[in-house]
Amino acid sequence: MDRRDLLKRGTVLAGLGALGGAGLVLDSCSSNKRQGPASVKVTSASSQRSSSPRRGGALVVGTEAEENGLSPFSSNFDATGILYARAFYDPLAATDIHGNTKPYLARSITPNQDFTKWQIVARDNVQFHDGSSLDADALLVNFKTHMASILSGPILAPMISSITKIDSMTVEIAMNSPWVPFDTYLCGWIGAQFAYVASPKAIAQGSLDNHPVGTGPFVFSNWEPGDHLLGLRNNKYWRDPMPYVDSVTFRPLPLEQSRSDALKAGDISIAHFTDAPIYSQLRANSDFTHVDNLNGEVGQADQTFIMLNTAVPPFNDLRVRKGLAYLIDLESYNKVVNLGMTAIDRCAFQLGSPYHDVGSYPNFSIAQGKALLKSYQSANQLSFTLSNVEGSNNLNDLSLIASEFTNASVHVVEQQVQQSKYIINALLGSYQAYFWRQFGGTDPDQNYDWWSSSFARPVGTISTNFARNSDPIIDKALSAGRENPDPSARIEAYKTVASRLNSDIPYLWQTRALWALVARSNVQGYNQIVLPDGSIGLGMKSGIFPVGSVWFS
């Protein structure tokens, strides 16, 4: 069974334009200012020439993966998928550079006093690509379809009690319990596909998987999976004069070196990168401009780690998980793999985040690691498979970590897996130890499904709590963080989550994940977007950027 078939048959959520329309005034902003500060600073960017955007040109984007489909209701959107989505659909909200949520496709997003009801007002005079109008009926169809979907349904159904049309442009969503950061999900980052609004006609036809129809800056032209996805300028886009380029083409190039070579050859205009040695070479090349997250991050940063399947031996034993944590020399690993460019956080939340709490996570100690593993090995044979995605750089990472375990007399089978199978194995629990990257978000509640015990399902069934770690203290803290609007209470809740994760040790931390965009020198606007209310919107995060704001000098 291939990835697309499996997702269609029952997968829950996996991994799950500048200047235009700046004069529009929003009726209200969101509640996000009440929820606590963004965790560090805005991403750093290279200098891009400042001049007026102009139209024309064909934008070609190199991506790290291909998607299983183009529908927000049935397709898995990782960083690449969100890039696709932002070309053809619009999110209801957007994140500004301070981490606040601002209405985008919605004219306003307003909670009641206790955050148990949210009213969303659609923006006037917006059309879908098929000519139908954005209104309350369209929002109602979209939310109800998401509620029934295999992706968003597990997130929304436990929380939402009703969705009601209030007037021709307004819907009200009633919650079973307070959901304070609900509006942050409407910004459409990874894990929040229900932010994207599709044409009700296309939803009824069931054609979105291969033919997206939204309100976005580009109109779908054609898609050859594994080769390219093409969108043409939406000349009726509600944020005129965006988009600036005539077309956008996405080219999946899973190997980082392939993206680097394509960029140097001029075959692509821009690409995202996560490999430090390759990025280091590119950012030193004066033919390119770049932006990265090395000097800070809005919200939470993605972390890299080895994810352990706590539902299967040997990782159902805390001694093994903790013993291996002692054996990883993070300082040496960071120097070798990331050239020392990235930070070491040893936590789900990065240093500088108000939620950061290392708790009892082990410091590097071969002696203590061996002692714990010996206590396990006295009654069991310690052997497991350590897996990473295919690729030469990934093989180097795999071999480096495996050698640290092997030096402590642990039998490690090294394995590389095709990327298309990797996520499916994680969802089904068909792995023991996986190299992984996750947990970046503009609000920590966006990690609820990855950490809640209610999403830790038995091996062989779909689980978005990939590590299948169950902890009632984490569950209680996650609920407090979701339901309490007091910033100080939310900080304490997520510090508890971080500390308990480091007691349970479902993750062997490595380093903060590097995300970078590198572009040809004539590519402008990829880390700049002015939101409809005139505020500055967040540019690059987790390799995602606003494709509608890009232009060529």
C-alpha cells in the first residue's frame, strides 16, 4: 500500500504578498496577545534590495519532499504541503512578526469572554477560483467537511460542539471547553490544515486532491507528482497587486545536494535547506541571498531528536531510554553534523522560550549510561534498529549516533528508509528508533496532538503521538495550557510538559533544527509580507514562506 492510499483509507493528521491591500482595515484582531510572548525574536534575514515590487517572471521553488495530494481535507501537508496550500488557498488568519494572530482571509476572528465560542466573519468581495463567493455558507461547508475528515476531524471533533451560521458572512464555532489559542490554528501552519478554505463546489465534486480550488494567489494549472506542480497568477486575487510573478512551479528535490545543485545551475529560484554544511557553502556565495532561523525564532523552534517507540521493546523500559540519553555527546555531535551553527536545547522548547525546562534530562555520561543499560541487559538482550531517511548526509548522522551506542556494547542495526514510507511507519508504530524533526509552532498548544495520551494509539493503528508516550501529568498540563488565558498559568503548564517529557524520555534530543531559505540574487520579497491591516507578517518559518509576495528585481 503506498502513502497516498493509506492516508485516504484512514490516516489522521500526520506530522502532521507584500504591499497589496494594505489599506484594508480589520474589524478586530485576535486574542493571541493574551496568551504569552513569542519565544525569541523574528528570524534573521540577509539584506534584500529594497525597491518597489514589479510583476513578471516564473518562480521555481525547490522543495524537500512531494505531497500525497492537494486537498486540505485528505492530504498530508508537511512544510512542502503548506507551501503548496499557500499558493492555491488562503488561511483564515496570519501570524505577524511578533507572534500575534491577525485576520487574513477572515475579516475578523473574535472569541467570547471565556473562549468557548469563536465568531469568524468572512471577508467581503472575495471569490474562489471557480467564481463562487466566499461567505458564511462557504465557511460552514469547510468546517463541517474538516470535522468529518480523517485529518482534521480527530483535532476538531473532541473540541467543537456546534458550528452555526449567524448571518450571511459570519459563522460561530462553539467549543465543548475553552480553547484559548484556537485562532493560532487558523494561521495554517503544520498540523492546522483546517485554516485553508476551499471552494464548496470543488468539495462537493471531490476533486481537490488533484485540482485545488481556493481563493489563493495562484490558480492550479497542472501537477505531475514527483516532477512539478504549476500554478498561474490569479488575476482576480483579492490582494491586488499580488501575486507579482506570472507563475509558480514547485519541484520536489528530496536530496539537499540536488536542491543546491539546481539552485547553482539556475534551474530553481529558491529552496529551503536544513543541512548545515550545504547551507554554509550557499550562504557564503554572493550569487544568493538567504534567510535562516539561527539568530532567533518566532514562537517555538523545531527540534531534531531520535524518537523512541515507547510501546515496543526495548523502549518500553525507561532504563533503556535514559541510558541511551546519557550516551549522546551533544557538543561533539553538533560540531560534526551542524558545524556548531545550531543551538543545543535538550528540551521540546528552545532556550529563551518561557516554556523551556530541561528538568531531569541526563547530561552526557558514558559511565551512567552503561550502568543503566547493564541493569536492563542482565535480563534482556539489548538490540534495536535505528532508522533515518535515505541520503548520504542522513547516513552520516545515522552512523555517528549508532557508533556512540555501539561503543557502549549496544547492538544497533542501521537502516535507511524511503521518505515516502517514513511517516507511515511512524504513524503505525512500525519502527523502534527514528531520527525526527518536530515541535515548531507559533503557540505550544499546536503540539497537543503529538503529546496527548488520547492520541497514543496501539501499534498497528494510526497515532499522531508517534512516540506513543502516555503521561497523565502531561495531559493535565496540556489541558491547562489550552483552556487558561492567563499567560503565567500557560507558562507553568508548558514548563511542566517540557519537564515531564524529559522524565519520560520518549525523545533523545540532538539540536535545534536549522531552517533556511536560499534564493537567486534577483528573488525578492520571500521573507516579507504586509498583512491586510498594514502590519508586517511573519515570513519564513520551518522552510515555509509567502509565495504570493515574491517578485523579481
